[in-house]
Amino acid sequence: MQFAKHLYVLQKLSTIPRKDPVPNAPWYASKRAAIMTDDEAIVVWDHLFEYIHANWDVPSTMAMTWWAQRKSDEQKVELYDCRKMLEMGPEDLETRLESLPPYFTESIFPVAVARYLLRDLWIPLNHRKTVTFKEFHNRYGSMILSD
């Protein structure tokens, strides 16, 4: 199946229990935040990213250095796509994350999943207790943090 790996990740994301939104509430109370403990958040993160690291190619920006003045065209595209994804609203991101064929490229999809977990579902993640966050940072950190 062509999109099996995407479907697996989306299925796991859909099983995360969420609070019901509160109508006419401030933005922070109207979010559909995840309902989970710190330990559950670590298990969810590590499970998803062990799978992602095993099944997704590393992005070209992983080889990029901070002081590099010249970026390849592929790196420029990844940086642009990542910036646009990070600027999306929560509803737009969720819709595009769930679309098949995948809206996001191979290099951006894992970052979109991380953004969805951390910024949109507000999972209570302590990255220091995870097994996979260091690899996530090594693969996608320069792409996320680039200006």
C-alpha cells in the first residue's frame, strides 16, 4: 500500500484522547488539548518517532551547517516548506496532515506530526525523558530553527 506509513501515523494520532472544545472561551480553553499524563506523552512520542525514524528518509537539511552560506535547492525548498507549515493555523495543519495523498513532503511530514503533538495537542512532553527526541533534533533541528 502506497501510503501505509502515513496511515499508521495518522491512526496513532487519532487514538489520542482530547478534551472537548469550550465554546466562547479564551483561545487556550477552546483548544482540543490531549488528555494524558507526562509518562503517556513520552510513550506516545517515542512510539511515533521510533516508527518515523525507521520509515522516513533523513532530510537534506540534516547535512546543513549553520555557517553554510550556500544551500542546495533541495535544502531551500525544505526550509521554505517547513516555515510555511509552522505558520499554519491548527485547523489547516490538521486537515493537511490527514490528507491523502500526503500534502506534506517526506521531509516535512515528521515535523508536522511533532508540531501537531506539541503545539496543537499540547502533550505534556519532557524531551529529556524521551529516547527519540535527540534523533528528532539531529534530523530536523536545523530545518526548524533556521531563519
